[in-house]
Amino acid sequence: MTVRLILGGARSGKSSFAEQLAKSKVLFDSTKALHYVATAIAFDEEMEARIQHHQHQRGKGWIEHESPYELAQTLEQLSSDDVVLVECLTLWLNNVIYNHGQMRDSKQIGQVIKHLIDVLKQSRADITLVSNEVGMGLTPEGEVSRLFIEHAGLMNQWIGEISTEVIFVAAGLAKVLKGANSKL
């Protein structure tokens, strides 16, 4: 199992860093397939433009999967021949919380995250997960915002625990928090 967690704030450079890292894994082994698992939903024109910008910037060579809700099920389909980039966990978590609507429940959300972690533990693919570090700011007002921040923090901790590498990116600079990656 290779699970790599890339953390950072908004516009920190974490996505570009993760893309380059995933591409480098395929360069060293041309038998591997390069997968991009997108979790974003284009709710408005600005988000659609951001998605198109990321697709253009990423370039060709990726097998793309749209997985705004069923991330664990998408990852279950991949094998040891796959190098996978998931962009991004916090958008996926937002979708999960939003999808539960008025029925959202902390226990249900935790179960969805734990199911994802079980899939990650069993996967034979090389998986890089991008997530926002949300615990460095103020605690937001509003029940849903606090529910999101709480679960995003727990999700990052739980995934960081099972990851072989955890890398924090700020100002485009990467700092290894866990694992021995001498190429950084």
C-alpha cells in the first residue's frame, strides 16, 4: 500500500506539487496508468472555470474519474498498476456533508470517512490524496461550518496516520511531515 497525503492551504501549490509527484511515478514505471479522481462539482461559472483551468494545466495522459460522492467505490476499482491522484478530499467531504442535507449526522459522516480509510488500507494502487489543512484558522460560525471543520481535521488525521508519506505545502514549498522522501 502506498498512500500519500498532501496538505496545504488554499492556493498553497499543493495541487501542482501532487500532480508532478504522480507524473514522476509513471515516468519511472511506464507500465503504470495515471489516474485523476476529481471530486469537484461545478455549481457555478467560477467553479466550472477553475475545473477547466486545472484540466488544461494538467494536460493529457490522465485517465479521469468524476467522483464527487462515491470516492471509496472509485478507488476500490483500481489496482497495483495504477498511480492515482485524488483532488481533493475536502471538496469530497463537503459534498458528503451537503448530500446528507438536513439529515447530516456526525456519526454518519465519520462512517463514510472510515469506509474510505478501509479502502485505502486495502488498496494496492499508488494513491496521492490532496486535502486542505483547515485547522490553522479561526473556528467558523455556524453548525454546518463547524461540522465540516471538525470532520476535515479528523479525516486528515486519520488518513495521515495510515499514510506512508504526509507532505505539507506552503508558498509552493514542500515539507515532509512523515515518511522518507529524499527527492524533495
